[in-house]
Amino acid sequence: MSSKCTSIKMTDRNGDLSFINQKATQWRDIPQKEIHYAPKEETIFLSGGLTLLQDKLVEAALNSMSINFTALPNPDFESFQKGKAFGNRGQCNPTYFTVGNLVKYLQNLRDETGLSAEEIVEKYVYITAGGCGPCRFGMYITEYKKALRDAGFEGFRLTSFEHDKGIFQGDDIDEEILNFTPKFFITLIKAVIIGDIINLLTYKMRPYEIEKGSVDKAVTQCKEIVSKAFLEHRSLIKAMWKCRSMLSQVKLNRLQPKAKVMVMGEFWAAMTEGDGNYNLHRFLEAEGAECIPQPITNRLMLSIWEAEQALYKTENLYIESSKKVDFSNVKTRLLIKIGKAAVKTHFALYAKAIGLHDYDIPNMEKLAALAKEYYTLDCSGGEGHLEVAHLIESVKHNLSHLVISIKPFGCMPSSAVSDGVQSLVTNRYPEANFLSIETSGEGAANFYSRVQMALFKAKQLAKEEFERIEVPEYIPEKVHNYLYQPLSTKAGTAAQLIETL
């Protein structure tokens, strides 16, 4: 057979013959025309997707480092519709909401401020989450590019933060514009941790507020106090202490037997506070429940644990093959230990300052020990073994009356893997009250109906638990102060308070 290339008489749609016999090259998703992007000092960074409070705290934290950063508004159902209109078919719920939310923001920016699409492309950059694993999470960047191109913003710059690999910068991102220093990450993590702590207290207090809206009002003041501390480079611990005085003024009635519901599942679906999960947390509170959310800090600690496990396996391979140990691993192990200690220390300091006493960052080793009999710890992707571990932990330590695992429709790691294992867990622990439920952006009536059915049983459990405890004649005023957080073997807040009097 001849080794010569055979020319084929064919042209592209413009009649161009130049592509024939060209050397194969890697395909790149780049704009068709050259774009002159704005310099660093004129570049505006966009992001979003955390809780409402954390998005604003991150905005203040990054602006304090002279980074022109804007947090996007909370994704709503209109965002979902735009995501479906401009995105590929068959994408998961978070993709439609987050991609559509960016498109919606840029369209509003164009239509309301008078900026042209070309000016927006030149001036703005979007930072999103990314990663590998057995789902569509790794394709987010491509989905954003496809949607932005079809919406008229071709060439818009994107960069992805991967939880297990750090910052991944595409070919269209200038390294001088994105200078991710240790200070950047430390400041960002501080904002996330503080947001977690305030959110945890919010969910503890809001179901018991006497004046509706008083907790949200106090939390808004806390957000302003912490944001100002970031922007003015003041002590964050002092800011949290000021927040403590704000929250202490909220009047509560905590002797109401309410069902305690642990909300877990796929990261975005379980964390978002809006149409993306049908406002699940607010719905549960309206139905007479108290929520236990999963802080973002938990996901951060899982990433550190996974990095530690990967290093441990590498070191074992060296030992088994009788090779010399790579001493660069010693530095990596030290950095992992420092990172873990830093997160725990900052969490403890801020929590103590604001008055969150009864919450500890989950011990990842203990959770892994709970799950390993049911879930292969080497199976990464999504929340890994955490969903299985949290359910077992909730049953063994009586942490809640109901565990809800929420995930997007067809989420492979959470629906196909974790839920398949949960059937064995609930068989081994028949006392578990567990509900696995999916979101698709539509079908809210069915969603709420299933939650209400599971919640009915949880309410009965909370009521029976409370009625089994003898209520003393005298109830001290401290019971209704959020700072009083006694340890107890009961799940419900009211039962915990009465039992420890």
C-alpha cells in the first residue's frame, strides 16, 4: 500500500480546498475572530452558586484584595429556562440553572446598561466549579461556551476551579489576569467558613423565631458587618462577636417539638437556596421542621481526605515495589496537614466568637469507617461515600428524625451509586427514616408531596420523643437563647433542652 496521501476532490461549504491533506491537530474551542481582551485592571470577574450569604461574603473578600469581583444573583426558574434554551439536551439540573444564570445576567447587562456583547466579552471573566468523576460536571466549561456562543457572547472567557486539581485555566485565560496566590485561597476559605457558621445558626434559629423575619433581618446585619470587616481589613473574629450580639437580640421559642431534617445529597442541589431545589429548606421550615444543612466546609474536608488517601496509596506502592520513597511526598503530606489544621482552627475560632458551640467539623476518618462496609472508598465522584456515612451516622447517633438526599434527575454518582447502596443501609437499619428525591426544574407538586409524606412520619417521631420527657414547672429563660446549646442524646431541639434541665 502506498504511503502517499491521496487527495480527495472535496470542498468545505465556502469552497475552500486548503484543509485537504493538512496535518491532524488538536481541536480547540476558540473564537472565529481575534478578540482584544481588556487589561487586568479593567477586568471584572463573575461567579456564584454558593449559598446566598456566602456569595456576598466571597464578593467582599475578593474585593478586599483589589479583585474586581461580582457575585451573580441567585439562579431562578428563568435561569433554568435559559439554560435549557441555549444548552444541550439531557443536561442535569445544576448545569441548566448555573449556565442559564450566567446567560441571563449577561443579557440583562447588555440590555440594561447599554454595553454591547463585544464589550462584555472583552471585559468580563466567569469563574466556575469543575472536576472529573462519573458525571457531567467535567463538561461544564464546554457547556458554558456552547450556551454563551449561541446567546451571542462567543469568546467570553471562562476558568474552572477543580476541587482536586486547583485552578485550571483554559487557553483563553491570561495567567497575568488570574493570579491565584495562597492569600487568595486563604481569604476565600475564610469567607466560606464564616458563611457556613452563620448559615448553621440561621437554620437552628429561624424555625423558632417569635417574630417572623427577625432571624433573616439579623443575618442581613451580620452579612454587612462581616463584609465591612473584609473590605476594611479588620478583625473577622471581632466582626463575628458583633454578629453574636445581633443574633442574641432575636426572640425565640425553642420548646416547640419540631421534626429535625438532615438535608444532604448532590453538592449543588443540597446547598442552593432557591428554585434549583424548589426552596427545599424554606419549604421544610414552613411545614414545621428544622433543617440540618451540609456546610461547604464538609466538602472541603472530603477533598483534603481524598488527597491524603491518594498520597497514602502512592507511598504504599513505593514500599511494595521496594523503591526509594519520593521525598516530595513528605512536603505534600505536610501541606495537607497544615491545610486541615488551618480549616479546623479558623472554623473553631469563628464559631466560638459568634456562639456556635454544639457543632464540630465532621471527622472524615470516622465517616469513612462507617461507610466502608457498604461503599467502596476508592470510588470517587460526587460526594463519594459521605451520603451513606451521614445516613448511618444519623441513625446510630440519633441526629435527626428524617434524612433527605436530594439530587438532580439522573445524577450518576448520587442517584445510581449512592441510592443503590442506601437500599442496603435502610434494610440493615429499618428505623431509618430516609427519603431520596430528585429535582428536574419542573414537577414541584410531586416533589413537595413526597417530602410531606416523609415529613409526616418525622413529625410524629419528634412529637413522641418530646412527650416522653417530663417537662419541669420552671423553665429558665436561657432555654430560649440560641447560645444555650446543651449536649443531649435526643434528636429534637425541644427534647434536647428539656432533657438537660
